[in-house]
Amino acid sequence: MKSKKGNGSVFQRGAVWWVKYYHNGKPYRETSGSEKESDARKLLKKRLGEIALGRFIGPDAEQVRIRELAKDYLNDYRINGRKSLDKAERMVKRLDEDGKDKDSALLAYFGDYKAHSVGTDRVKAYLAKRLEAGAANATINRELAALKRMFSLGIQAEKIHRKPYIPMLKENNVRTGFFEHGEFVAFRGALPDYLQPVATFAYYTGWRKRNILDLMWNQVDLNARTVRLNPGTTKNDAGQLVILDGELLEAIRKQWERRKVAEIPGHSPTLLCPFVFHKDGKPIKDYRDAWNEARKATGLTTKILHDFRRTAVRNMVRAGVHERVAMMISGHKTRSVFDRYNIVSEDDLREAARRTWQYAQSQEQTTNVVAVRTGNQG
């Protein structure tokens, strides 16, 4: 059946009716999936209406689901060697009680939705559901940021043509947690053996979690007493160097003594686990259960591993380490970020008040000022 080009047309292939229409000069052929001509005409009318209103997205883009965009999102991290791949994976999948992958909260909710059916109202419904479940604002924002990225990559790949407005929650970015030395000792003692050296290394260096857990023996020189991260292997791409001494040196030496080796007849011992920190010879992937147990045991219920990063910076500054050197050790590239970690505690404020009072007292004892009497003295 022929008709004007601008009006499109319907035709049959076997018993099934199809439609043909044009958008920006490009022809589109699409099955109605029906043996009724009336169904094909309804589909054609719908497509022509979308084109007229500027809402046409095309039959292929219309079928793309969030789950497909999530796969592309992870592939982008892998292909580009992004250092936050582990965080990206947590946005998409979680481990169940049996250690098997399951959908994250984000994918469990959005995964089977068609991308172009997701609007701001649906995003807000997800936001409300997560808040009701007790998720923190910062956690929800990381999830929504991942959803934004999925849409953006879909548009770049020309799989979809638009993305919804995704609102974000207000969150408090001021980081205030840190360990006093006594808290560190108690908390470390409550951790299982395999995590105790991780806590020690974090407390003294302020390194990021991923850099610590990914540390390998080829980055350690026990003879020179150094641990080195080469440029391009860290979050900010700058290199890091730590000189081992004291308790930190002792912890690394113990890890070397505990390393897993296999004795092969006629050959030198083979290192089975190249990681400095490991659990039974395997990389440490998830330590949350052990960490939570230590929090309960010590009453330090709000402590997170990142608190060691803030603590290390504060301790180095108070110990008189030059700020540029401290930044090199901890891996901070910008001064603004570094300043946020040099946290003032109540003990700092008490010490400041004590010193100010002592100074004022010393000034009273040395003053030579005599009060001048004014007015009619009679």
C-alpha cells in the first residue's frame, strides 16, 4: 500500500503487518508484531506523532534496558583501567550470603526498566525507597551518580538519545572521624590477625584503602626499607614513597615471614600470593563483617577505614613533619584536600585555651602600665 513519504506506509511480510516511515530523511521499517492491519496503522500513527513532537527515539533505542547500560558502565571502567572499578562493581552487584553475585539496590530497582521509560518521577520514587530503607544520603548520591553515568555512556554510544533529570540529595561532606592512639590500639586488637597489619599500615601512612589492599611484594624493598607506588598507579596518578621504620617496619617484616610459599623439589620456593596483605593467601576483597565485629567489641561504632587516612595526616603535622613531605607520604595532591584532614579535636582546643591563659598570666606579671585617673579628683 503506497502513500506519501511524509505519511509513511504499512505493508505485509507474510502474515505480519509492518510500518515504514522517515525521520530526518532516514527510512525506518518496524514490525507491528500483529497480523492485523489496524494494529500496524496504530503503530504508524504513534511514530508519526512522536516525530512531529520531537519525541522520536527509534525502535532500537526504545528496547534498551538499564541492565544493558549497567554492563556498558562496567566495561567502560575496565577498558579505561579506572582505579575505582571495585566501587563501580558495587553499584551494580553485591554478594549474597553464599558469596554469589546478586543485583545491587540500584540494579534490583531499575535493571529491567527500559531506559527511555525512566523519568525523574521514577528516580524520585527510588530515592524515597532508599531513604525509607535507611540508606545514607551519600550512599544514595553515589548510586544516582552511577545511574547518571550509565545514561551518559548510553548516549555516547548512540544506544539511547536522552536521559532524565536525576536529582541529588544534600549531604555533609565534612569529614571528621579519626583515631586517637589508644582507640587505634584497641580497635586493631579487636580485628582478626589478617586485618591487623592493614590497620597498622593505614594508621602510619594514611594511604587509600585500595592502594593498601592491592600492595604487592614487588613494590616493597625490605633492604632499603621502602614501599613505593609508581606514578600512574594511584588515584591522582602521582607516585608515593614510604620509608619503613618502627612498628610499621615490624608489621611488614612479619607479613614477609608469613607469606605463602610452595616448596618445589629442585627449584626455588614459589610465592603463591604476591599480595603483602592477604587472607589465607588470597587478596582481601570484603572485610566489612570483621570490621563491624571490631566496632561492636570496642564501642567505636562509627569508625571506618578512611578515618586512618585523616588520622595519619593529623599525626604527621603534629609530629612536626613538613606538610609537603606528609602530602607525599599520604598521597594528597592538592592542599585543599590535605587541609580538610588536619582535624582539630577537643584536646587541641583545651591545649590552646591552656596556653592562651598561661600567656595572659605571664603578661600580667610583666606589665608596667599604670592606670591614669581622670576627672575631678576633689
